Amino acid sequence: MNKLTEMKRISLTFLLIVCVISNSVFARWKSDYSKIDLMLIRGDYTKVIDTCQQILNSDSLNPEIYYKKGLAYQNYLPDDKSLD
């Protein structure tokens, strides 16, 4: 019975270590797109569209970038074209 509890403790410790390491690794993968947000606030819509397109060339499944690109297109639309 003592070996069984020792094995449980070792396996739980190993599981805890794996969770801590994987959490720190996956946290690094989330990119910070605050510069794109600043460009949106400043009204640099063409830069936002270009930057988003460059990111989407390498990461085409990023919904956050598609959303920011859509916001830029929505605000970039020239008035004379929108009347047509």
C-alpha cells in the first residue's frame, strides 16, 4: 500500500510539472497586437490593413487579425465609393 501512495505522489508531481511547463510555453505563443490597436485608434487604416495582411500570410486562422482588418476596412471606405 505504501508503494501505491508513493506512485500516486510521483505521478501527481510529474503531472503538475508538465502543466506548469506547458502553461509557460503556450503563454508565449499568444502575440501582442496592441500596435495594431494603436494604429486603429490613430486612424492609420492603410497601415492596419497591410500589417494584418502580412500576419495573415503566415497565420491564416487568426480570427483576431481578421476582426481588426475588418474594422480597418470599415473605417477606410472612402465616402465617394460608399455612395456608389
